[in-house]
Amino acid sequence: MSHVAYEEPLLSREESGLRRFNGAPAATVHEALLACCGSDRWAARITAHRPYPDLAALLAAADEAAYDLSPADLGRALAAESAADRCAHASRTDVPQAAATALRAGFAAYEASFGHTFVISLDGRAPDEYLGQVLADIRTRLGNDPEEERAVAADELRRLGRTRLGALLTRLADGSDGLDGFDGDAPVGSPVVPAPGGAPEMPRPR
């Protein structure tokens, strides 16, 4: 009689990361999710609805949770964003002095107008487009009224959460020890986006 050995199919990186995400302790997952979006309600809702069958389901849940944030929840999530200017440094290149000066002035004007840090998702943009996109969006969004800009910022925060979730799963798939938060450095090939809670990091003028 012949014996056939059955092996578990190899998991894709996405499946491997999601399996670790689904199986980790709730408190640990909640803490890691706060590094994707600084809302306790958002993190608690995503944690509570595990397990997710695939990445699409996880991202859909993240979107739904973001859309359902109350004004107070959104305010807390925006308050956690304290490193938006790292977007401009995402290409890992030095920034011209004039651009660095424009960024500082733009961020200061934005925060004075709206009372929270400028947030933007650069998902889908090439690294050499990051700086120009940030500068252009600051100029455009400074013309919004507070209510309109609150809606724009909420949508950018939702998109940032999606990108950070995908990067978190990639970290887990690559064997990161524990769900200990996300430091803002996305994997190679993904946009580097700001993570909440860090000190502002202005690009180096050249």
C-alpha cells in the first residue's frame, strides 16, 4: 500500500500576513491598528470583526469603519497625525531649499486654518511625484471652508488607513516579530506614508 503525504499549500504573502493578523491577541492587534489610524473606535471595530477571509474583506471593513467615525472620533484620529510632512521625504531624496521652505509655510498655514495636521494619501503616485503632489494639494485645500476640508481630510485618512493596513500585513508576512505597531516605513515598492504619533520630520534642504 502506498502512502501519500499531504502538505499544506504554500500561502501567499497576503494570506500569510492575514493569518497572523487574524490569529494575534485582540489587544495586540488593536494597538497595531492605532498606528494605521489613530481612532480607538476604528481599531476596535476592525479587531472585533476578525477573522477576515481575505485582504479585500479587511479593507472593506476598514473603509466602513472610517465612514462611520463620529466627528469626535475623526478629531482624535486627525490629532494623532503628527508627521504629515514626511510625505515629502518619501522619495528618500534631498529636497531643494525652496521646496522645504514652501512645505513648512504650507503646513503652518494649513494647521492655523483648520486646527489639525495636513494629511494626504500618496497611494498610486510615483515617488518623484510626491513632493509636487503634496505642495499642490496644500495650496488647493487651503481654499476649502472648514466643513469641506474636514470631509477631504477624512477621506485622505481613510485611504491612508488602507495603505498602512496593507503594509502592516506585508510586515507580518515577512516575519516581523509581533504586532508592535507600524513605523511608517512601507515595504519596497509601496508609497512611504506618514504614521501617526511620531515627531514631525522635515526634509533636508539641499
